[in-house]
Amino acid sequence: MSNPLRILWIATKTPLPAVDGGRLLVVETLRALRDAGHAVTLVAPFPLGEPPSTELAGLCTPRLVPDPPRPAALDYLRARLRRSPYTLERHRRPRLRAEVERLLRSETFELVHVEQLHALAQAEPAWTAAAPRPVVLRQQNVESDLWAALAGRGGLRGPLLGREAAALRRAEGVAVRRAAATVALTERDAARLRELGAGGGEVSCVRAPFPAMLAAGETALPGAPALVLFGSDGWWPNRDQQRWFLDEVWPRVRARTPGARLHVFGGAGTAPGATFHPAPRESRAVFAPGAALVVPVRIASGVRMKILEAWARGLPVVATPEAIAGLDGRDGEAFLLAPGAEEFALAAARLAAEPDLRRRLAAGGQKVLRERHAPRAIAAALEAVYRAALAGARR
């Protein structure tokens, strides 16, 4: 093995507990880099009143900065004055930036990894230091495309959302040109980021790492089949998918398969034949033995990490084309594709009637994980990006 790298990693949020896909991606990447022998120091904010997880120290050297709340109106005003995206101003953290500056002065790092465009402001000391370090930006998705899709569905808020999308397009283009390297999770996102960079900057596709097999939950959920849906956590596309599934899809599923039961984790509401559970602190309980994951996302970019987790825990997946985009595997082999409500209803009926289908889909998903998301291979690919950025900086 080549000499291990010392990496300063800047994040927008503390990755543990891994209650959402973005955090889960960071946790699995930190684990892969640790197992490959690299040393990562993580700088991230954590909310006041919530003690940080002690398990994080097993993955990296955490440097967590208390993050007091501040009025959203103030961030909006700053965004208008600076003509910058509101979503970036919302994540601007002077305390975090000061900690990054202190660490760059006091410790030795070969490079800085920035997780998401939102954390880029905190990386400024890497460029302005007496000894600059190359900055590698990983985009979990193409933010401007997400906001453009939101604008298309935003009704009266459409123009406001469209303005944010335009501001994010400009910001992403600047970021791609400025970073020593940019990493996307899918080839489609990589191509889009190259387009936004207008020929400047280096953009690579490095897939999300994930183990091929994890234990399922210990307790089964009622239903034949039991369908699991991750509910809204405040992000508009998640609210949209929950509302659409409950209003349009679930009545058709029940009509075709009366024994089916829906389990919504993390979203409030009521629906016949559905049980609403609190958001889990540990995801294993959600992926119960015998259940199936439904992913009715209609606005998406990047990779749905919960699909990878469902595969690893042996659950079949039913998903929209938007949710499965960027992942390998074929319809009927690693997942069931459901573009609309009727296809979801047919898929649920098949899962109830064909036990062998459930096993084939789970096995097909785990095959995709072994071939495309093996942590050791992903760590090696990410290391190659890091070392190319270092070589370019030396030149």
C-alpha cells in the first residue's frame, strides 16, 4: 500500500446517527477510508443540546463545533445582499471555518475533502493559507437540478425556487472550476457537473461505498406484504413522495392486495391500513425481515442510499425510475420498476404472491453491491482522485 493520506474532511452535519442518506454515505465512506489505512479528521457542526455520538471516534478524528440556531430570515437577507444561493448562506458557519483554519495551521494534512457544495465556504482557508492544500469537492447530487425540478412543481413558489436554482447553477459552475477535483456519485451527475463547469475543472464518478451484506431487523412487521416507506423529514421531495404515495398509490395497492400494510417511518399522517412510526435512530429496525422497501421519489439526483441499505439487509425494492437512476441492476432482477401508481400496485401483488421473486430481487441487489459498491474498491478509486489532485497541486 502507498503512504496513507491525512485528510481534513469538512461536512455540513454530524454523520452519526446516520438517520438519512447523506449521513449514511459519509459514514460508509469514512469507514472505507479508515479500513484502507487513511487518517481523516472530520470538522462538522452539531446542534446545541444534542451530545455528539461517541461512535464517530471509531471512524475518524472528530472535531465537532457547537452550532447555535440562527434566524432563517437573516440567512435569506444575506443571500439577497450577496446574490448567493440561500441554501449556501444557510450553511455558512464562521465557527466551523475558524476551526478549519486553526487545524490547517496546527496539524499536517495533504488535502481537504469538502462534502457538498454547502460546506465549501468553510474550506476557504485551504486556498488562502500560507501553504495551500488542494480541495476535493464531493457532490452527493446536482443541487441546481433538484431546485429546478422543485420549481417546476412549486406552483406559486415556482419563480422563487427557479431563482434559487439559477443561483446554484452559477455556484456549482464556479465550484467545479475552482476545486482541484470534483467527485460525483453517478456518471449522469458527473456529466452534468462537467457541463456546469464549462470545460474547467476535473470531474470524476466514484460510486457510493456499501457492504454487500448487513443483518436485517430482528422483528418482523405485519402485512402481506409489509411495505416500508421513509417519510418526510422536512425536505420537499420527501414530502412530495409521501403525499403522492398515500394519495395515489396506496389506495390501489390495498384494492389489489388487501393483506398489504404500509409502515411509514419518520412522517406524520393517517391512512387506512398504514402505521406511522417515529423516525428511527438506528435504521436496522426499519429493514425488517420479510418487508419490502418502496421508494416513490419523483424528484431525485445522486444515489438513494436507502436502496443500497435495503439490498444489503436482504429486502426487495420497488422504486420509480427517478429513484433508481444512477444505480446498476435490471428491472425484475435487482428491483421492480414502478413508474406510476398502477405499477406499484402490481409490484406489491407480485411480492405477496411470489416468495421466490422476493429472494431473487434481494440476491440481485446484493450482487450489484458486490460488483459496483465494494468499499475497498471505492476507497481505492477515491484515493486515486485524491492523489491526482495532489499531483496537480504540486505541478
